[in-house]
Amino acid sequence: MSSVVGRSGLTGRPTRRRIPADKMRRLASVLRGSLVGPQAAEYSDLRRVWNGMIDRYPALIVRCVNDDDVAAALAFGVDLGLPIAVRGGGHSVAGHGTCDSGLVIDLSPMDRVAVDVARQSAEVGGGVRWGSLDAATATHGLATTGGLISTTGIAGLTLGGGIGWLMRQHGLACDNLVEADLVTAAGGRVRASDEATADLMWGLRGGGGNFGIVTRFVFRLHPVTTVLGGMVIHRMDDAARLISEWATLVDDAPDALTSMAALISAPPAPFIPRRLRGQPVLAFVLCWSGDLADGERELAPLRRLGRPAVDLVGPMPYPMLQGMLDGGAPGGLRNYWKSGQLRGLSRDSIERIVEHAGRRRSAMSQIHIHQLGGAVGRIAQEATAYPHRDATHTLNIVATWRDPADDVANIRWARGLHAAVEPALRGAYVNFLGDEGQDSVAAAYGEQPYRRLASLKRRYDPDNILRINQNIAPGG
Ligand SMILES: Cc1cc2nc3c(=O)[nH]c(=O)nc-3n(C[C@H](O)[C@H](O)[C@H](O)COP(=O)(O)OP(=O)(O)OC[C@H]3O[C@@H](n4cnc5c(N)ncnc54)[C@H](O)[C@@H]3O)c2cc1C
């Protein structure tokens, strides 16, 4: 079979090499899933990931339906010395769910969710996305902390940490991971749990996909039905003061409240006043997951801040809140993100953020300030590989645009804001990192956690076979 192996230096177009036909036949004969090569009709869709900036041509995509498929695909890739990318939901902004000239192990067909109501837990396939998990658990009045956009994969998000609307009450997504089945880089099978493999569980809670391919996750669930949530939207006039007051108000809020300040363009939706649609605005996005009457009382001061242009907060089923922001994050657009963790939100940082928001080069770009704390901060720093327990906020600078001709301006904008606030940043959340290399991964974790991660990597993947990720170098 002829497969793409790289790019021509002259044209930038992919070049090809042959994968031995007998090896392909042998792989095909053991797979229950399917092989997708460059000649297949689905190839042009399947080679792509969420971020439209990523334009890679894998040699082969293996669509796995079970653990045996994953192990066979991995052995095939190792045997041929191919670069190996592992894909859950394909939302890595760095494009780690695909590769040039290598093998993509695509878990998206592994999309089974089984809820155990008695145990308040869910068994979840490695290719499930948050929308499916939320829908399945909501049927039983249960939920676990998941990402803010329903199309994101549970796998990458959980393994890197996992911030979401329930985190201040129930911890990060990774804090609710109680068991995982892995195919290790050496092809072994491991069932990870706190009892059996405490070190590995430590690494799976924040260390990313460095230690194996997770085929099955088990999450702890919590009773969650209706939440009080939505957005309060303000014109930009007084944005810096309002963000500062929001930060003060939510600083000692009950755990049931998780919130975010977002500098965005108002969506062109019927519930937005006509004159505001498409205009730059400040939105406070709120989720109260406790008693609704308490929530009305607790959220009142936040909803009274300044003079809101529109207040869209109300009771809604939790999965509705989980899909509420989907329209602002469609796949296929060009994206470049910069992020960092903050310990405290100074007036100076807020002013710099607001000033840069006024200089966005694309109306689709957004700036998010996520409120942390609560249950996230009460877990001991050393208890998991996620290294930011003491951070108060995550800043995510999301540059999004359509036209490749605008790449330079948008990337410069994101970098400019990042540089302006850099003195206040303390490490970064790996799930929001772009493809910035191993040094930036090491800096994101900090020295101690990185050293421990490297030692775990040496144990589970000493040859760094799983390296198309926010990579932990086995050498430390
Ligand atoms: C629109 C959007 C919204 C987001 N919202 C949030 C949010 O609310 N909260 C948050 O914390 N993060 C969020 N993120 C960041 C998100 O957590 C990361 O992009 C995450 O990596 C996505 O996981 P995925 O499975 O979709 O991605 P993929 O691109 O499939 O994988 C990402 C990484 O995980 C590895 N991986 C994937 N599946 C497996 C597996 N089964 N076993 C081992 N390794 C695996 C991959 O190799 C890759 O390195 C968001 C990202 C996007 C694009």
C-alpha cells in the first residue's frame, strides 16, 4: 500500500512511501475495526482534527473498536517504526490526534457508556465525547465534571486534568477518574486503580497520554440534575472594573458555584439584543450546581454587578449548560492558543487583558478567565500529576480565525497578550498548550512534578513510543 510519508520541501505537498502489503494484510486480518488509508473515501475527513491549522497526512488511520485492535495497531506501528498518534476526541489544539506519515490510532468508535446507578459510576470507552457521557448520566440524574464544549473527547481532557462547570464542587475530571484500562507502549494490558497501581493513577490524573492508551475509563458520578446557569453579558465600557469585582465576589463563593469571565463577541442569537450581536462584550458565565433557591440568593450579587446588557441565567438541565457554548467553538477554524495559571488576579493583569481584548484581530477570538479553587484546590498538590492546585484562575487566550492569510496577525495577538501578562503566570495547563515542545511541557508542570512524571514515563514507555502528545521525556 502506498502511503504518505512526509512533505515535499518545495511544494509542501505530502510525499509517499510503501507500507509492506503483507504487514497490512496481517493487520487487517486481526482487526475488528477498519483501516483507512489515503485512497479511502473517508481519509480526507479522518486525517483532520478540530483545529483547522493542523493539516497532516497520516500513512494510515486505524479505527479501533476494542482493546485488541488498539494493541494490534500499536504493535504494527512499533514494528514499522512509524510515528504514532492516539486520538480520542481529536480536540488537542496542538494537533496531537493526527500526524504526518505515521499511524493514527483512532479510538472514536470505542464510544460505549455504561452507567452503574447503584455505584454512581460510569464505564466509558476511550473515544467517547462529553456530550454522549453527559446525556447517558443525565438520564439517571447523575453527572461528573466534564469540559465546557460537548464535542471534546473525555480521554485527552481527563488525562490532562479536566476543568469544567462542576469542578469546584466535585474536583477536576481527573479527580473523578477511579479506574482505567490501558494498553501500554510495550503492548501490555494494565487495569489501573488506586489500590493496584497508585503511581500510575497519579500520572493518569494530569500527566496526559504519556503512559499508555486508555481504552476504558471509570468515572465517579454525582447527583446533578437542574443547575442554575447561563451568561450575564455586559458592554465593554467598564470591563476591567467588573472583572475585578467578579473576582472579589467569587473568591470565597460556595463550591457549588463555578464561573468564568469571558471576553468574546456576542453571539448572533435571537436571545441577544440586536444592537449587541457580534459586538465585543464581557460575559460572566455561571454554573450553580447546588440547591436552586440557595443559588438564586448566591448568584444575585453577581447578576447585579454593573448594568448588565442581558441576563441569561436561569435553571436548566445540566447537559444544556454543557452544550451552551458549543456554537462558539466549531471545528475546522484556525486556532492558536496561549494560556497560563494565575495565583490571584491583579488589577494590572486585568487591565492588560481588557486592553488586548480591544485589539483582537478576529471577532471569533476569545479570552477566558476560569475561576478555580473549591474542591480543585483542596486536593493535595502531590496527590495527582495535575500541578496547579494552588492556582486561582486559568487564563486561556483563544485566537480563532478563518483565513490563512490572517495567521501572522492572530498569532501575534495571542502572543502579545501572553507576553503582557507573563510575569503574573505560574506554569500552564497542558491541555491548553499548543505544540511548544518538551521544554514548555516541563515548565508547565514545574520541576518536581515533571521529575516524577519522567520517572513514571521511564517505567511505562522508556522508548517514548507515545510521544505525539504534551510529551514527558523519559530522560527527565
Ligand atoms: C473546543 C475545545 C474546548 C475545550 N474545553 C475544555 C474544557 O472545558 N476543559 C478542559 O480542561 N479542556 C478543554 N479543552 C482542552 C482539551 O482538554 C484538550 O484539547 C484535550 O486534549 C482534548 O482531548 P481529546 O481526546 O478531544 O483530544 P485528542 O486530540 O484526541 O487527544 C489529545 C491528547 O490526548 C491523547 N489521548 C487521546 N485519547 C487518548 C487515550 N484514549 N489514551 C491515551 N491518550 C489519549 C492524545 O494522544 C493527545 O496527546 C478544550 C479544547 C477544545 C478544542
